[in-house]
Amino acid sequence: MTTTKKKIWNGNVRDAALSILIEINENQAYSNLLLNRTIKKYTIDPKDRGLLTELTYGTLQHRLALDYYLEPFVRGKLDKWVRELLRLSIYQIVFLTKIPPHAVVHEAVEIAKRRGHKRIAPTVNGILRSVLREGVRSIEDIKDDAERISIETSHPKWLIDRWIKQFGKEEALAMAHENNNPARMTARVNSLKSTVDEAISALNSEGIEATAGQVVAESVQTASGSLANTAAFSNGLLTIQDESSMLPVLALDVKPGMKVLDMCAAPGGKTTFIAEKMNDTGEIYAHDLHDHKLALIESNAERLGIKSIQTKSGDSRELTTIYKPASFDRILVDAPCSGLGVIRRKPEIKYNKTEQDLKNLSDIQQQLLEVAYQLIKPDGIIVYSTCTVEYDENEGLVREFLNTHSDLHLTELDGIQSNVPLPIENNMLQVLPQHFGSDGFFVAAFQKKHNS
């Protein structure tokens, strides 16, 4: 680490974690992107990366519980950065038993001295020493079930209320707890270049212990190590992707030579999987609203050796001005959504979303499906998918769309062949994070009938 970098970070992982947490809260930055950027920009030592990740995600994931623990010890108003420092410190005291509590307090006071005026450090010291002396209050004292689950798992109560209504209390609790567990590292093997066994062997030779995935035949998983830094990844044998995210492409049931539209394609994980399933033949049109995101699709396709993808930017709700009706054999609508199935990867989502956001998104989702309806061929298949667990964005929206389009029906998800039983009901798949430790995901496939 250079002198300049030491000055910025003070050679201190906790200081780095605090800076990340402050930026997440102030600018609603994505934790995963910000953490990766910080590690690269400031050349965080490999031995410190695990602790930095733990401190960042842990403090963020448990924010409501940390505030509950902190509240009895705070008198008056705290600056936002001071509150974040206290959250970070209490997280270490309560959840990280290997770190001596007095060392946590000492480090917090030193950070307070560097960042604040002279009265801040004694305040931080006094609050944390009171926590050590008196201990934190019990969450079990909260009588209301939803409120207790909310604080225990650090999910907003409105969200817990919705999940209890949709899935029942036990499933809501299980899902909220699962959201605080680290995401499993998985990747998809590029069948154009490798087999699963060959990819596992290649990773093992690089010191990464990989095994076959649990759900999708083309997947591999690993307990540790960075897949993105391997030669196997650079050489196009792998695409880093959650197994749940692979399922919509299986539901498309594509065949070589088809004409396929991916309406919301960036960063291209599903698009390139489509190409692999089609043996890189036929025509695949990948659209995204943001022009700069198309570079991600193109970069991924080049790395994987895929030639059949054409990228175009623009609002996919206007694609009927580009393509003729009934142009495509298959259409994937991996719709913009609340993202409540990927909270493990982006814990800030649970604090930033509102119920109104869910209502606003359903309008966009309906509009995208309407365009797909216009562009699909008779007997063609539209797959609608989201990375959320919300009924209104998933089953509720699907049923509403079917009610207004009598020539559509839900087709069986025969293309999804899995190594484990999948929760498919009424030809719709709703994966919850606790089902097999993957992201929450929804998949449904519409088929358009021939006009009689």
C-alpha cells in the first residue's frame, strides 16, 4: 500500500469499512460494487479483504438490530458518520467474538479522533464502554411477532408483514435469516468451450476447490477463492452467475437456429447462456435501456467466444417500432424489479425500497410483457422472470396479464431440468433464498396460441 493510500485509509480496514458504509447510506451506492471498487482502488491486502467484507456486509445486514442495541445508550442527536461508527463497533462486539471488545472500543475512539472534533471521541468511548458494562437488551423482549422478526433479522417491518401474509410466519422468518447469510459462489460452464468436469479440473489446478452445482447441470460452485481472477474465467470457460438466474434460460427451451429477443439483457449472463444453449447459432438480439451497459454484454460475449448476439440500446417498451409483429420464436423478459430476492448480495435494498416502488415497477413490467406479446410468433414462448419474491411483481402480475390476453396460456416449465426438486406450482416457479441457498427468483412461461 502506497503512502497516499495509507493516508486515505490510515492502513485501517475498519476505517475503510466505515467509509464504504457512509457512502452507501449517503449516496445509496450498491455495496457489492463499492466494496469491489475499494479493494481494487486501494489495493487492500488479501489477508484484510475477508475482514473488510465481513465488517461491511455484517454491519449493513444487521443495521436495525444494531440500532435497537444502541438506542438505550444514546442521548441527543448523533452525526450520521458517528452513528455508523457505533453500528460498526457494536457489530464487532456482538457478532464477531474473535475480536476483543476493548480492542474494538480503542479502535473506534482512534477513528473518532481522526475524523471528528475533540468532543466526538469521548462520546464514542462513553457509549461503547456503557455497552460493554451493561450489555445489550434482548430482542426476545419484543412481543409483536412481525416487529421481533423485523429487528432480529434487520428487515423493515412492512416487508416482514408482506412476507408473513404471502408465505406464512415460518417461511418469512427463514427467508429473512437466509438473507443475512453469505451468498454461495457459483458459475455457469460455457458448453461451447468446456464441460463441467473439465472446468472443475481447471479450477482445481488453480487452487480453487470447485464442485458441481446443486441445481443446474451447467453450474459449478466453490466455497472460497475469486472465480473472476482465474485463468478459467479469463479463457471463457465460466460465467459467474447464481443458479437461480440460470433457470429462466432453461425455461425458454431454445433450439439452435431460433430467433430470440432478450429485452432487458445487461450485463449479459442470461443472453450468453441463451447463445450457449443454441450452440452459438441463430439470431439473438440483446437490448438494454442504458447504452454503456451494452459494453458488458459485448465484453462477456467476446470472452466466451460467442458470435450470435447483436446488442442494441433503447427503451424496450418501444421495440414494436423496430421489429415487426410476430418476429421471434422466443422472448425473455427478465424484468426490472424490486430485487428483493438478492438481498444477500445487496443488503441495502431492504432499507431503500418502499411499497410504492413495488407498485411503480408493476406498470413497467406489464408494458414490457405487452411488447413481448406483440413480437412473439404463434406457438412461441415468452419467459417472464424477476429476481424478487413479491407476489404483486410475480404471480399476481402474471395472472393479471393472462386475464387480459385470452390467447396466452402458461406452458409447463419442461425445459427446467434440475438436480433438486423445484417449487413449481400452477406452471410458475417461485424460488425463495432458503430453498437451496440461491437468490430468490420467479419464472413463468407464456405460450401464444395460433389464431383459430
